[in-house]
Amino acid sequence: MHFTKMHGLGNDYLYVYGEVPENIKELSQRLSDRHFGAGADGMIYISPSETADFKMRIFNADGSEGMMCGNGIRCVGKYVYDKGLTDKTTLKVDTLSGIKTIQLIIEAGKVTGAAVDMGFAGTGEDKTVQTEDGNVTGVPVSVGNPHYVVFIEDMENVPLYTLGPVLEKHPAFPGGVNVEFVQVLSDNRLRMRVWERGSGVTMACGTGACASAAAAVRKGCCRADSPVFVELDGGTLEILIGKDLSVLMTGPAETVYEGETCE
């Protein structure tokens, strides 16, 4: 099996063009392992679509299937354009959270990034959940997948590795949830770290950055219709939240290497 390792701000996946195999759960677990496999946050399969230009399916490092991946979809755009599977610079990609439109950013004949119409963010009222270490209050947000955005004062002391997994699987979120810890740095600039559902700590989360920006706009920490810059462990994403809570995400996409499984 041929795969391409790609990343968006360090949120890395193994990309394969073709149909998803029956053993995908075991395959994603094995190849995503950072010691005994290729090492990734998961695998993304790309295939033709009857309703869009291409279809993407996302499988996390634990083998579970994800609904949407903001960093991943930018890399899908780079994959299909750079490999000559399309000459379009505006693409529609079918995902489990609906069809998304991508505008490719091209330099010297190669895709360097993309702007993605993420649809609309659904933000709920503040939700407080009980944990063994005390109550936690955050904002539930849906950006095609579920998020719980927790605003904090000091990112240096955030309990990412301990509180993240507790909130991910908390009974208050029956299907699991992506957890974002967010610090407001200044006007329309946020610092975010993430515990991703099914993958744990990652360098970046595109949908998480969108959810965080939408939550910040709802709470009055950031302005709508003006770019919000979200600083992640792997770099910065630009998120534009409209007054109608429409979401446009812009960021880079990079290829790391090509690989073959040896079995």
C-alpha cells in the first residue's frame, strides 16, 4: 500500500487514494503508532465522489472514524492537485459532516495551503460538568463535529494530559468530544491547545480552532467579520467568523514524504 504523509501545522495523517479496506481500524492503529508504525494522528482515505469532486474519510489513531478534519481537508486539496488528479483550484470535498468547499493557494505550481468554507458553527450556552478535580465550564460548539471550548487564564499550567481525556469521555458528551483549552491573548488573537477525540494531544486541530474562534466571538472576546488568529502548538490558523456564525478557515498544507508498507 502506498501512502503519503502530510501535515497541516503538525497535525499529521497518512493519506491513501483508494477504497477503505475492511481492516481499517487495525491498520490505522498500527501505522499511526509513533514508535512501531509510520507515526501519525491517523489516516485519511481519498476517493472519487458522485456528489462532489472527491470524498474523504478520516480514521483516528485509535481506529475510530472522524466526521471532519480541518487540517486534513487542506492536505486533501494539496494531494489531489499536486498529484494531477484535478486541475481545479476550487474543490468540493464530501465528508461525513457534509460537502466542504476548498479554495487552493498555489505557488510555483504547488499547493501551499487552502481556505476552507467550514459551513456554520453551532454554539451552545455555557455548560458545566463535574470531574474528580472540580467543576469545569466550557462552551459546546459544533463545526461538523463536537467540541468543548474551555477558556483559561494561563496556558502554561493547563492540565491538558489529565483533564483532556476525562472531558473527552465524560458522560455529559455521550459520543465523546474534542476538548480545546483557550487563552485570549489580545484583540482577535487566541492561544489554543487541544485534546482530540480519538487521537489525544495533537499539534493542531483545524475544526478546534474554528470552534474556539466561534466561542470567543459568542462570548465577546473576539470580533465577527474580522480575522481571528489562533495560535496552536504547530503554528497559526486564520479563522473568519461571520455575524451569522459562518466559518472560513485558512492555513497551510505540507507533504512530508511518500511511503510503502512492506507487508
